[in-house]
Amino acid sequence: WAKDIKSVIGTFKQMQADKVKPNGQTYASVLTALTTAGLWKSALDAYSNVLEQRVSVPTSIHNMAISSHLRLGEWLQAVKAYMRMRNERISQDIHSHCLA
């Protein structure tokens, strides 16, 4: 699976170099690969792009951001990410509530 993760991240970096704007599915793939690899800080950096560009991503991606904050010991940031979901009316599921 490490080869697949490198491939996803490499493709994403090439898209950025080529000035191709990633969509929600692209970000979902990248964030899934990064969190699977335990690269939580990198996942949160990519998630910041999602928020800045207001890209629509599945609820699971927002949950991954909350989980990444928790894994890094960033409890306050995890709560803020959860509250952002609520305030921006981003759909939540049982995982969102359990993480927060």
C-alpha cells in the first residue's frame, strides 16, 4: 500500500505543479492516503487547502481532519474543526460526534 500512497501524493504534487485545480475527490484521495500513512500534519496542511478553496468533500474527510488533530494531541483544534462543521452546516455523522 505504500507504493499506492506515494503514487497518490506524487500525482497530487504533479497536478499542483501543472496548475490543475484539485476537486473534492482528489482531496479525498490525498487526505485518505496521508492519514493512512500516519502523515497527520501533511493531511492537515492539505485540509487547509480544502477550507481555503471551499472545496466540497465528503463528511469523512472533515472527520479525518478532526482525527488528525486528536492524533497530534491538538485537542482544541479538533474541537474547533468540529464546531466549524456545525457552524458551516457541513453534514455530520456518528463519527463526527464521537470524535468531538
